[in-house]
Amino acid sequence: MTGNALAQCAVYLVALTLLAVPLGSFLARVFSGEATLSQRVLGPLERSLLRLTGPRSEEEMTWPAYALAVLWFNLLGALAVYALQRLQAVLPLNPASLPAVSPEVSFNTAVSFATNTNWQAYGGEATMSHLTQMLALTVQNFASAASGIAVLLALVRGFSRAQAKTIGNFWADLVRSLVYVLLPLSLVLALALVSQGVVQTFEGHATVALADSQQGAAGALTTQEIALGPVASQVAIKELGTNGGGYFNANSAHPLENPTPLSNLLELLAILLLPAALCFTFGALVQDKRQGVALFAAMMVIFAPLAFGCVAAEQRANPLLARLGVDQEVSAEQAGGNAEGKEVRFGITGSALWATATTAASNGSVNAMHDSFTPLGGLIPLWLIQLGEVVFGGVGSGLYGMLVYALIAVFIAGLMVGRTPEYLGKKIEAFEVKMSALVLLLPPLATLLGAALASVTSAGTSPLGNPGAHGFSELLYAFSSGAHNNGSAFGGLTASGTFYTFAIGVCMLIGRYWVIIPVLAMAGSLEQKKRVPASAGTLPTHGPLFVTLLTGTVLLVGALTFIPALALGPVVEELSRAALP
Amino acid sequence: MFTQLRPAAVMLALMTLLTGALYPLLVTGASLLLFPHQARGSLVVEEGRAVASELIGQCFSDPRVFWGRPSATTPNGCNAASSNASNLGPTNPALVDAVKARVRALREADPGNAAPIPIDLVTTSASGLDPHVSPAAALFQVPRVARLNLLEEARVRALVLAAVEPRTFGLLGEPRVNVVLLNRALQRLAHPPAHAGTNMRQ
């Protein structure tokens, strides 16, 4: 790695930490109702939203009621997204006169945005009208992120309450996340992005006259049509809400979605900001800040080396191109390395760092094409997704996933010493371990079954964009991304056919709701327990020992589940590359 | 079972209004007020009509001008209405063939230049609309462009060096040259408007 690459990574990690700590404690004040200044300004909006929602919209809920509220809200959201896509041709704000989206792509997209996955079976600017982008996609970007925070808050109450019967109110949690966190941050970020050149307009296209005519498919082209739209408002929340669905097909690689190195840094920070900050929020809410620091540390310990590894892998020259008389060496005048599918302004470092962050978080927006990454450079994002989106992970969902891993870690430690495990003063018993096992097993099961099915059917293999082991990596990435709600892709795969729209759609549903339901059930069980005072036999869950145990658990579960599949894809490709003539 | 259905419907309607309509409208209004140039696509306007976007690459194939990154958009390259990448894997023979063809085209356009070709000049960008090339890729083309425009190499080289955008704060991103803007500068250098030309020579 070059000195500049190291410096860019270091600046990113330091800036992320410096922003996450104060934001985390602000969020804790918001969620415990102590953020007095913001409540004076935004409180009226919060209260009127809740009042309009219903007279009983602030009553405490049991866990099944909370889960039903989440599910109804998400179901109606998905139906609205489906309907808007099917009807966009006859609705207003469709300056490019785009036709209705096909039923299977509409289903896939509806599920994708409701589950915070934002897998894109469609090509942004060429498929969705302005109205669909705003009323369907942008709304779900907010709604799914706020839902994730709400479920996390419910789980936190499971730990912080004792002998209780209710885990909070979903509508109140949802509105608070929206009004105090997601909307203000998005507004600021959107304007900062526009200042860098991200477009924000209701015009459909700009037409520019070309100085030199260009050879087109049907004769010479004298103009270039540039798709525009209300982009910045959507990009801001797509990054902050770990959604990732871009306005344009090329996502954050598109110059009008991410025009400069500074916009790149801002978006990159936004990707991990809330998941990182929520660690510190958690510590404050359970009255022991060290707990939050330990979780943050565990995430960082996994993230940082993988980021450096990805940069190093992408900086390597492609041996197949080396004898064509090209220069792939990094120098002061070029980034060199694996340049296919990367933008010059981001180079190797900006692209590889982004790939690591967007897959550590369940974001899935891309500023370079993962499909064209080197075998090992592509393995890192793929494996980060497969770790279960808990290394920062999605907004809310990453932390509740990591807390499940924490329970498994104390459970394993308990088995070693023969004691009933505890976490934050709550005994972890059979029910919690069963629920945790569901959370840990169902998404990988969906991934591997889906990938297996796709590998042996022509419906699964004919849409692949690359031959050989790389083609297998493509379909493995697709199912991993769907079942773990990431949303990025090895984009050579044509995902708009019936098989993939349906199969990935099912994986996304399992990966979201069959995690949320067990997590809420666990919250319901934990809150009823008494708090046991810590004794000499209690494993402290804040020191370096626990951080090691937790990272070990995450890495081990991730490795044991997926190494066989990874061996058939990226590993084979890397080894065969060395053997190619 | 259904007690939460009504609140869910109302909440979705409220959020749609707030985040789907008011929020984008507010951002649009503020953007057009504060950053009207950027919000509309950073267009370069000449004599009342848009001739380029500062941010969107164009496909140049005339050997007299600088070439940019190859573009994988369809049906033609640099299609700014439908961004796309090649998504070719690193071991895909199609990638090797495509790079070979681009190397050949560059060699044919400038047979005298045996220097290794900077990799970004023969690989497609992620968006298909990358306006930039590396400084190395622009400098590689200087001999060809200078010869075909009957200009001194040193002047063209100086033009390229003046067009290099450094890393932001000396740290972020990569040094780069905007090919669209560079070719416009080249145009002025090779064909100075009559009245402006006399002024410039003084």
C-alpha cells in the first residue's frame, strides 16, 4: 500500500470515530427523551405525527404487538412501492415517459426497499419515474432505516428493563428516529452533496450538443442526453439509512451521484455513521458506556484489516493484462492497479475502502463495480456480507445482529466454564439461545440453498455475466447480498428475470423478518427476567477478553458456514489465475 | 391482529408526505437557491446552449483530440441516459480481448509511441461516464495530439499539466485530468478565435 492509501484509510477511520461518539450520545439523549434543545424545535412535529397516527399511538406494547406493528407497516410500505411502480406510466412526474415496471421486478423492488436491502433488479434512471423514486423508494429508505432503529430500541429495553411486560411503542420509536435523526442528517448531507455537484432538479434530461459527433448504434450522434432528477435527496438517505439503492444504475459511481473525492468521503462517512454511533447509544442506554465501546471495538477490529486487505488486493496488477503493453504500476501520475470498473477520481483506495464499508454495513451502494474486482478483492466484500451484516451492519439491524452474537459468545464462554451465561445482568437461557440460533442460521441457510439451486438450474446459470468460477461467485454474491439485506451485487448477473427476482425476493424477506421476529421475541423474554448482580463468576463483557471472544465468534461462525462456498468461487479463481497461460 | 393496521396505514401516509414529497421539495428549493449550477447538472453553456456537463464524460475517437476512459454503456458509449459498467471479471477472456482491441487502436493512432499504456486508458469506468483520466493517461497522448494539431509538444504538455486536478486537500481521491474540459482548452489552443488570438500573443 502507498503512503497516501494508508493516510486516506486512517483519516476515514479516525473521522468516523470522532463523529460517531458525540452522535451516539446525542441519540441516547433523544431516545431517552432528554435532548431538550432538539425537542423544543422538533417536538411539535413529533407530537403531531403521533397524534395523527391514532389516539393510542403512544401506549406501551408487548412484543407480539410491537412485531405486528413492524410487520403491518412494512407490508403496507411494500404494497405501496409495488403499486407505484405498476402505475407510474399514468401518474405524474414522469418526464422521460417511462413505462410501468414489470410485475416481477416490481415485486422484487418492493421487497428490496421495505427490507432495507435495496437490491436493484432494475436500472435506476432508465426504469423508475421521478415520482416512483420519491414516493416509493425514498420513503422506504427512511421507513426501513427507522424500523431498524425501532427494533434495536426494543431489544435494548429487553436488557435495560427488569420484570417488565412491554418493550416500548413502535410508532413512537419510529417517529423519533425519523424526526430527530434521519431527516435532519439527510437534509444537511443532501445540501452538502449538491454543493459538490450532485444534481437535484425535477427536470428529466439535459441535452448537450457534442463538439465532435460520436458514432452511435444508428448513425452519428450530435447530442448527449444526460438523465437528471431529484438525486441528492435520495442519495443522502440511501447512505445514512444503509439502504444503498442508487438513483442511477451506476449508483455512487455515477458522476452526478458522487462527483468529487470530497462527496465520496461524505457519502463514505454516512454509510457507517449511524451503525457506528448506535454502539455508543447502546452503551449509554444500558447505563454502562464500556459495553458500547466493546461492541464498537469488536466491529473495528474486523473492519480495519479487511479494508487494508481489499486496498492491497485491488492495487495488484492483473497478470492477464500485464503482457499487453499496459502500465498497471501505481505512481504519482496514475493509480494503476485493477482499473476495470473503477472511476479515476476515486482510484484504488477510494473504491476498495468503499467496497469494504458498504458491505460491512448492509448498505450496498457501490462506487466501483465489485464484479470486476480481483478474486481476493471481491472475496472481502462477499465475506463481509456473509458475516451476517454485524460489522457495523445496517442502521439498527447491525447492532441487534451483533448483540445476538454477543449472546452466543457469552453462551460459548458459559459452556467452557460450566456456568449459566449472563449478559448485562440477564441470564441467557434456552429460549434466548434458540432465538439466537435462528438469527444466525436462517440467512445463511437461505443463501446456500438459493446458491445451490441456482447452480444446478439453467434459470440460475444462464443470467450469469462471467464464465467459470467467477460466474459462481456472481450467484453466490447475489444470494448472500439478498439474504443478508446488503443489496450490492456482482452486477454482471442479469437479475431481472423471473427466477432471480423471485428467489432473491424470498431471501430478502427471510433475512429481514426472520431476524426481526426472533429478536423481538428475545426482547420480550429478556425484559421479564430479574437482573442478577455481577459476581466473581460473571464474565465481564467490556474488556479486551470479551472483544476477542466476540470477534472470534463472528469470524468463526462466518468462516465455518461459508468457506466451502467461497473456496469454489473467489479462491478457485485466484488459484487458477496463477495457472493461466 | 388488526389493531395496528390502521395506525400503520396512517403512519405510512404521513411519512410519504413528509419524506417523499416535502423533503425532496425542500432540498430542491434550497439547492436551486444556493447551488443552481450544480443542482442542474454543472452544464457548460456557450452562446446560450449547453455544450457539455463538467462532470459527464464524452466519447472521443478523433485522433486529434484527447481520448477518455472507454465506456461500457449501451447502445452506444457515454450514454448519460443509461449508465452502466462492463462487469467483466478479472479472468474473463472477454476482458482481455477488449483491452487488446483498445491497445491496438491506441497504437495505430500513434505508431511512434512505444511507451506502456496507462491502464485507465484501456479499461472501462464504473459508470461509463467517467470524465477523467489519470495524468499519466493524458500525458501518454501528448505526442499524438501535438503532432496531429501541428503544435509543439511542450505547449500541449503544459496544457495537460495545467489541467491536472490534484488530490483534494492533498489527500483525498486521485490526481486526474478532465478530458472534456481539456479538449475544450485544446480547441482554444489549436484554433484561437481571431480577435482573442491577437490579444493572447501579446
